[in-house]
Amino acid sequence: MIHLFSVSKRVCFAAFVLLVSSMPGIVAAQELDRSEIENIVREYLLENPEIIAEALNELQRREQEAEEAARLQALNDSADILFNSTRQVVLGNPEGSVTLVEFFDYNCGFCKRAYGDMVRLVEEDPELRIVLKEFPVLGQSSVEAAQVAVAVNSVAPEKYGEFHEALLLSRGQANLSSAMAAATGVGISEADLQVAMATDEAGQTIEEVYTLANRLGLTGTPSYVVGNEVVMGAVGYEELRVKLDAMKDCGQTTC
């Protein structure tokens, strides 16, 4: 949300600067008292109200530009942990030439619907490497499900993909109980999982993802990273396919 008071101050300042610069006969700003400045600004804005929209558009453009620059810097600074963390899950081709990173939550309805996109992309592209980041943002039950998932990856990484599909596509809320049921349902020992969950690995893994997501400005799931671009939301198969193909063709998401 844009704070109107802050915006109005910026707009008034911009309008005043424009006014002073466009009227050669006006006295220098430092020679005007506050009331004179306010009157000049008010009159100018009343006569040229379109400048408010222009200033707001320019402000938004600059803020978006700054956000993108900060996100790109964060991507560069966090590239190793983003793409090569020892705690992450890798599906598809571990040695693939192009990587898609997904931040997800087991209770995220959009993540459930987007799962088919990931499956289709992997099936069609033998060079695709998928990196999954446990990003439980929808409450304690999501954290519990993520903790079990981390344990699954520790105890039986070869079964993670099967477990992931079973839990993500299951009905009802994902939590400790349903995650355990999904894990044992694919043949993983609950006793082994309990031992793994007694360590600090789950907490450290989730905290690593939270820190990474904060640096990248992620607030929801699913969120993706393709090359040097952060993609927010379940954008669908086609958009992801285009970006991945571009990465192969020219090393960035748009050629």
C-alpha cells in the first residue's frame, strides 16, 4: 500500500521543482517562506493535476526498478545456497543443463495445481533439473509437514519424489500425521523418521529457506527462480517452458 502522506510530500516536492525550473522569473527557493512555497505548489497542482499521476507512475517505476535490482543482487549473492545447498531436494536430472527452483508449501492450493506443470516439464525435458525448497508459510501444520519431508530426504532420498507427490496431492490438511502417513505409505520406516526428526536438520533446513526467501523478497508460494529471474505465483506450464527454453538458448529468461 502506498502511504498517501508520504506520496503527497514527494509529489508536492516534484511539482515545486518543476515549477521553479519552468518559471525563469521566480525567486530562488531559499528566499521563499513556507507559506509562499505551499501556495505556489498548490496553485501549480490545481492548474496541472495530471502531474500527480505522472509523479506516482514515475515513483512506482523507480521503486519497481530498485526492487528488481535488489532482487538480482540477492540472487547473485545467494546463488550457491539457492542452487547447490546440501539440504535441498533435487528431482529430474541432477546434472541437467537448466535449473528450475520452486519454493512451495504442502498446504498451498496453487502449489498442488502447479505440480502437474512440474511433472510435464520434467517428462518433456531430460535436461531439466528441479530444486525444491521447503517454504512452510501457511502455519504450524505446514511446518510439521516440512519437518517430515526433510526427514524423508535424510532417511530415504530416493523415495522423496514419491512421498512429495503423495502428500502434496492428498486431500485435507498437510500436517505431522498426514505427512507421516504419506511417508510410511511409500515404505519409509516411521522409527527412522522419528530419529531423523530428533536432530536439528529440519529446523536448519527450513531456516535456510526462510532466510533465502527473505533475501529474494518472496512472500508466498509457489515462487520460482529460473536463471536470474524470480517468478511469483503459479504462472503455469507455458510461461515456465518459455523461460526455461530461453535459458537454454541464450543464458537468460528472455532472449
